Amino acid sequence: MMTPNLHYAQLKDSYLFYNIAQKTRLFLEEHPDAKLYRMGIGDVTLPLCPAVVRALHEAVEDQACQETFHGYMPECGAPFLRRAIAEHYRGRGVDLDEDEVFVSSGASDELGDLLDLFDRSSRALVLEPAYPAYVDANIMAGREIVRLPSGRENSFLPEPCVATRAELIYLCSPNNPTGAVFSRSQLQRWVDFANANGSIILFDAAYEAFIEDKDLPRSIFELPGAKTCAIEICSLSKTAGFTGTRLGFTVLPKALERKGMRLHDMWVRNRTTKTNGVSYIIQRGGAAVFTPEGQAQITENIRYYKENAAILMRALDKADAWYCGGKNAPYIWMRCPGGIGSWDFFDLLLERVQVVGTPGAGFGTCGEGYFRFSTFASREDTLEAARRLLSLLTCAPL
């Protein structure tokens, strides 16, 4: 009899967003006329920018003519898009070869697929609170998880230590869910630690476009030594509104080797075996993001979300609440008032002021007592949610 992958039995129920959906559904059944202000979901609300939409339309027209029709695309990405991404990095002072860029259908896919490169006996270090997929993907692969807790005492930016050595290290900066961002010196310590111990950093840079402080690194490859220990995973979902369009990319340097094997070459073989590439139409839309026009337009969209963050932060400042994130990230990580639990605070927000966020407990035990707000809602909903949140936190009437 066939034996299934029994590691799936070790997965905890994915209760976070299911519970949120259930609680909000029941509330709306009991209060059918209520309007909810959804500040929990990490999905964008602004449409694709005009430069991208125009490129998508032109690519569709290409597919309508035999002379410009494209069938299967190169598995590792179209040369025009790989070139555009590499030039974008060079403009920020990071020198990459075009074939060190691998086009994907999104960061979530890559974060799971990259595990093919590593033996199952390798351990995975996860900094908690953490994006749940980091943990679940490794449990599915039968890999041991090493958890490094973080908290308010270190601004949710823990330092590497010998006691938590592992072969794989997950870093996310700006972080989801906390919004915390590693400084150059903090990230350099992780790079040095990985090189000293032969570890590999999987660097999730999905939110790098939200960093506004020029002294903060937006790519791990800005740091000396990173090309011999790191893989960077990026997404256009939040950067350019591609959540429903699906496009991302991974940077895997040729200098990254372990035990005589070059991971770049291994990943080429993996992609050419397991994928047929991303569609021509989507890649043309992605290339438009990296044009001067596209960059200007997505910058405006990001500015819109960052103003949403400023609106929420002003309300939290008035309420004298502790939080991190917001300035350089699209998430705000708030300490729940009065020491109450994160699910209790969820219920309080929903019942009293109809604001929906994400309980920190869903991101690991270190998240208990904290709450995540997203800044991707509309301006109108953000303003009203901030007003209601301030009213609740200060016990002022609505």
C-alpha cells in the first residue's frame, strides 16, 4: 500500500485566517447592516499602474499575431525581464549577472520550491513571530525547525547565536508580521554568522520597496559576503500590485556553493525540470514595472499605502500605544492594551468598533499579546478605522 507523506500529520491546523473568517461571518450574520473595516488582510487595493496595464494589453496583441506570438517561455525567465531586474539592482549598487535572476510566479511558490535544493537532514532556523509558511513548508519536508524568539526587548530583531545554529536561516526584512527592518550592521552580523557556519540565508525581500530610510538595506546583496551565503526572494505583489497577477523573482548568485555543488546550477536544473516558465503576457507586464515610468507610478501607489500607515500611527501615538513597523513597512505591530490576549483584542475590536486585524498569536507563541494591522485598505476605510481604534484605546465615545 502506498504511504503518504506522514509529515503532513505534524502540521497544526491553519486556524488563523479560518478563525478570522468564521468570526467575521458570524458577526455579520448577527449584524447584517454593519460595515467592517478590514485592516488585517495583506492584499493590495489599488489597481495595476498604467504602464503595466498598457504593457499587458500590448502583450495580448502580440499573442494575436503569428509574427509576434510566443509559446513556451524560457523556464528561468524571459531575457528581457531578467535583464531589466539585473539593471534595476545595478542602479541600486548591487552587481548581478542577468542569469542570476530567476523569474517566478511569486515569492510564496519560491520559498517552498527552493527547499528542493537542501537535504532533509538540514535544520531550518525561523525567527518568530514568523510568516507561517516558513514553518509549514519545512514540516512538510520533514525538516527540524529551530525557533529563535524575539520580542519588544530587541525590537523583534534578534541577533544570531551559537545555540540556534542551523543549515537554513529564514530572514524577512521588512518583516511580516512585525514590520521591523534590519539595520545594515544587524544584517551584516547574520551574513557573517552564516558564512562562518556554512549556513544559507533565505532572505525574503517581498516588502523592500517600502523602505524609505536610505541607510537601511533593501537587498541582502548590498552587504559584503552575502553572495556566498544568501538567496533573495522578491515579489511584485505588494511592490506593484501583482497579488492577483502573480509574478516574482529569486536572485541566486553563482558564488553560492556547498560541498562542491553550485546551487545556481542546481536551481537551473530544478526549474528546467519542474516548470514551463511564467507566461509571456505577465512577464511583459512585469518588465514595465522596471521602466522609469513604471517606477514613478508604483512609487505613487506605495506612497498611498505609506500615508495609510502614517494615519494609523498617528492614532496609536495619540493613544500612547506601543508599536513597531509602519514607517518602512506596510504592517504595524501593536502591543495589545492592558495585557489582554491577541484573540481577545480581536473580539473587542470586532464587537466594539467593527475593525478587523490579525491576532499576533497566529504567527507563533512570541506573537501572543500583539496585533498586526495592514495598511493596504482604502484611504476612507483607513481614516475611519483609525478614528474608531483611537476611540476604543482612549475610551472615548464614537
